[in-house]
Amino acid sequence: MSRSRFQRDGAALVWRHKHEILRIEPWGNDSLRVRVTRNAAIADDLPQALLPIEAGAASAGNAGAEIEIDEAGASIRNGGITAEVSAIGGVRFLNAAGEVVLADQQPEVDAIGPAARELKPIGGSLYHIEARFEPQDGERFYGLGQQQHGHLDQKGCVVELFQRNTMVSIPFLLSNHGYGLLWNHPGVGRVQLGANGTRWVAAAAQQLDMWVTVGATPAAILSNYVDATGHAPVLPEWAAGFWQCKLRYRTQDELLAVAREHKRRGLPLDVIVVDFFHWTLQGDWKFDPECWPDPEAMVRELAEMGVKVMVSVWPTVNPLSENFEAMDAGGYLLRTERGVEPQRYFIDNRPEGRVYLYFYDPSNPEARAFVWDRIRENYYKYGIKVFWLDACEPELAPYEPENIRYHAGPGVEVTNLYPRFNQQTFFDGLRAEGEDEIITLCRSAWAGSQRYGAAVWSGDIASTWESFRRQVRGGLNIGLSGIPWWTTDIGGFHAGDPRTSYFRELIVRWFQYGVFCPLFRLHGVREPGADGSGADNEIWSFGDEAYAIIRELLFLRERLRPYIMDQMQAAHETGAPPMRPLFFDFPEDGAAYEVEDAYMFGPDLLVAPVLHEGARSREVYLPVGATWTDVWSGEIYAGGQILTVDAPLERIPLFLRDGASLPIKG
């Protein structure tokens, strides 16, 4: 009887029982894709993260797949990973050494307790889906995008799988037990990383879909993941420099004055940002000519200074926009299932006060083409090739994805894909124009966003030490989620007051950290604000002492750019994030997994940011397996020890690995 439940379908192992179909097949090196449905057949055309198996390195593991079927069950092996399936459909995954790394959680007695997986029908072809896995002693969990809970190791956390401002949902989990798991569902859900087991939940999906990989190191696991979901391009060299931004520069003259002052002072500057409300109306996607009378001349002058212009583009559409009727008639807007049609109540340039806004639907290819046509006509033709995709979660109000219908499907099933589809609008458009240096700055992302040149920043965070500490953990985890290009608003976004000693110390320490982030960008709404633009937010805005320190940090970043570009090349080739936890480079050192407030910046540099107000020293753990040189004192230390290191305001603790040489001192 058990044999009849199994069959081989090409390279895939299939189990069938009653109305349930389980399909496991190779999907990249040392990796397997698992799908389960109670519909008539496994669907191959649903929105998801994985590249087609024929694409590049993702096909390498298929040829060697081995399937065995006997009376007790069946197994499928692809390189270093094996899945064993019992006669009743239970699954467990083993590594090359035969060790179980992940196993379905089964009730101790049949029919008592929840099943390892459940597909509960909720209407049509949709199911509420849950998958449960056994707990393992000492297991730690990393990745899952960027969260604001303040933990690097997320064991014990419940993580919402839903995009919000500051919280980026990428459902890829990396375990210290040698595997990675992609919950290949772009809809609303959660993952519970409990002491008594792990539970993944999809609120609405047509089938269970997950991808599991194994590797001897975190680097190997992440390499398999980006092979399967897409590699980031090589970062453009100019993007490794300093980006200047504030809540908004209101006019062309104001922005040019800041760029000219940078150059007058001899300060490095690579990107300057035109933020929101530079437009006529949301959905027009063009400059207000009263404030920005000659964008082409502005771009030309800045280019002569060696400065790129980045423009903020929101996905919202005002019903008064010149594009609204065409977009509405073409079905290019998100629609609601009930109630009023628009999805957000917010301000715009007119009418005065608040207005109901719509979001365009980037899951519709025709809508993507329409929006890019407007971007090309109103920005690209002036030489603007760098775009800031703000509010791209999308920022619904209220957050009710179950009331939104996309071209790709019901919101509750597909909503987390919005930022990636939006990134694709700009990536495909720029590629069609012949551009090959493509980067968009985004407030959210999903699995595979990296292949569209998406850089992520941590959203509208508070200007506090507590928030600062959370960003360090969040940035490390998003790097382990396949996104190598990441940054924060240096100084935080909300409520920093440059007149206070609190904020002046905070922004110095944040700048020190920012030098050693993949992207180096100042932003924020400073107090006291004026005319909706915020107070001054240039590096000379925070007092003479802060300016002297920050100025030297800009030049330190310049000296490190060749090293940074080497790390960006590695990120492109292997998926290794430039900024990563200590255990990434030292996976055999158990103590390295305990460190959540220091990290490696590339393979040669250990960075220990100062994260507490008033601190002038801090403890630093030096991993086993290397010798470490204190950059500032020149002292050499063996790994495997904790030091207390001096950290005066002008200095961030830094250690070079195994005699490496970097131009840190001016």
C-alpha cells in the first residue's frame, strides 16, 4: 500500500494520498523544493521567489538527483541534501553526513495534537496553511528580512510576514544547524520560532511551497540561496560614496546651494536626493516647474561636480493627476474588494489638506510599462537615472491586505511582492534604455529583490540610541536574507534636534557606524522643522566638534572605497553581504554566535560601533582562528578573548584580521 503512494515524475518524487499531493524536486545545488496541495494539481505559475530551474546555477543540482522507493517510504537526494518521506507523508531533511537538520513535527500519538502540516480550505482554491517542525537544542535563527525587535538570533521570536514601514518581510531563514529555508509564499503570514517547535503560517495560499538547502557554512547556504533567487548586480562605483539627503529640499536652488557648499568645502559627495513633494501631484511623476524650473540644467551642473541626482518616486496616484483616468480605465490601480476605492488618505500639493490616494498595481505588466513611460518622459530624459522608491510596502491605510485585489491575485495571497514588482518597473525600464548601472533605494523588499538592483534602507526610524542599536541587528539579518545593499538614515529619521548634546553625540556615533555600512547616506527630518522641510541636515549642521569628526569620516569612507568595491564584487558573485555577523567568517567559533553588536565588514575588518550614550569604551570579542590588530593602537591580540577598548568620541573600535592592511588612518 505504501509503495502505491509514491511515484517518480522526472527528477521529482511525488507522494499522493486521498486528496493531497506532495512533490519534492531538486532546485539548485544541495537544495530541494517542496510543494503540497489539495487542489487537482501542483501549480507552476503562481507568484513566488525562485528562478526557473533552467536559469544559470539553479540547474546544477538536477542531474544528480537520486530517488529510492521501498515499503517503508521514499527518499530523494540532490547533492548534499536528502529528503526522506514516510508512508504517511512526513518529511525530514538530512545533510551529507546523514544528520537530520529539519524534520516535520509529528504528534506523539496518531490523531492527537496538530498535524505537521495543515491545509484548511478558506474558499475557492485558497487554503490557510501551516507547517510545523521539530525543535532542536541550541538552534539559532537568522535572516527573515529586517525586523525592529532588536534581536540578531530570532529564536523565541514571533515574526510577522507582512511589509510595514521599517519592517521588511523576506521569508528566508538561516539556521546555525546547517540549513536555510525559504517560505515561498508572498502573502500574509507569520513564523513562530518557539522553544517547542517552529511554525510557518500562510494566511491564504493555493499550495504549500518551501525551498530547503544545506551547507557546511553560512556562506555556502547563502550562496545556494542567491543562486536560487537571483544575484545582485555589481554595485555602481559611485554608489559606494557619500549620499546627502534631508526631509526635503524644497527648490532647485536650495539643493544646488548644498551641493555647491560641499564642493566649496572640499567634501566628498556622490549622490544628492530630491525627496518627496517635488512633484506637481502624486501620480503625475514630474517636477513642479515653480520650484524646479530647469531639471536638465540642475542635473548637468551636478554631473560636472561628479554628483548623481536621486529622485523620490512614490507609487501613489491622486485622482486629480493627469494620469489617473488612463490608469483607472486600464486597470493599472489596486482595487478594493469592498468599501471606498482609494487605499490611503494623505496630503498632496492639491487640494489643500488631505486627499484620497490610490496605489498603482506593479503586478500588472501593463501598469509597469505605463509608469516607466512617465518616468522616462519626466525624469530620465533629463539625465536622472537613480530612483528612491519610497512608501513601497505599499503603505496602505488601514493595513488591510485582505481588502485589496492585485492583478496577480488577492492581496492576502500576494501583497508582500509589491516592492519587488515595483523594483522591476524601474530595473526593466532602465535596462531597456541600455543602462547597466542600476540601483534603486527602497523602503521594502521581498525574496529576489536583489536581482533587480534593490538597495534597502531601514525606514522611518527614531533618532534615539535605542533605535540605533536595533538597526545594527536588523542590518545584519537583512544581509543574511540575500540583500547586500543596505543602509539607515544616519542619525535616524524622526525628531533629531541638532541643538542638543544628545543628538550631536548620537549622530557622530551613527556616522562612525555608517562608514562601515554597505551604503553611506545621511537623511532625516531635523527639529525644529520649517515649511515641511525639516531643519538643516548637512554635516556642518551639528556643531563644530561634530563637524570636525564627521568630515574626517567622509574621507575615511573615500579611502575604503576600493576595499568596499571588492566586497561588492564578492556580493555579486557569491551573495556574501559586505556587512555580516562574526559567525559568518568564523562558523566554528561558538562564541561568535553570541555577538550581536559587532560585525565583520568584509573578511578583513571587525567593526565594533559604540551604541550607548556617553560610552567612551566598550567590550569587543575577537574570534578564534585569527590574530587581530587594533587599528588605533597597533597592538596585536590572539583570537578567543574579550577586550575592553578605549572609544573616545572621535574613534570607533576597529580590528584588522591576520595582518591585513587597510588605509583607515589618514
